[in-house]
Amino acid sequence: MAIPFTLVGIDHVVFLVDDMPRAMAFYRDVLGCVPGYTYPALGMEQVWAGAVQGVVIETEALHGGARGMGHSAYIRDPFGNTLEIKGPAAYPDGR
């Protein structure tokens, strides 16, 4: 059976957190994300990605991804989640 679509990226990622104001402060003030939609009945907030600033980078590497080899930086959010921030592919063909 043929897949009826081509995956071009990730639309969103969900994290469960026990301190929403702390999470929002990190993603907004530290990572530069812009507050998006809010769903108070679900206890859910959405942020849109922005520029990275004032973050301790734990590891940097050149890794492969869906769009090829590119620079990756690994940081942690306030809840201990490791986040990979990956730039555009330096080698789109994966070499």
C-alpha cells in the first residue's frame, strides 16, 4: 500500500510538565519561542519556535537527520528534557 503523503517535517512535540509558568518562561524567555494558542480547559499552551539565546549547550555534533547532515546542539529544559536544536542540512544528500 502506498503512503498517501510525504513527510516534510514535524508539526509539533508535546511535553507534559508539572509547572506551566516555569515551562512557558523557559520556552518564551530562554529559547525565544512566541506564545501561540492557549487551551485552558486542557491545561495546554502552544509556543512557536524562535531563536536560541542564553542557553548552556551541553554537546555539539554533526549529525544526520531527515534533511541530511547538519549541526546539532543539545540543551536541557528546566524539567531535564534533552532538546536537540538542529540547523539546516550542511550536506543535504547525507554525505
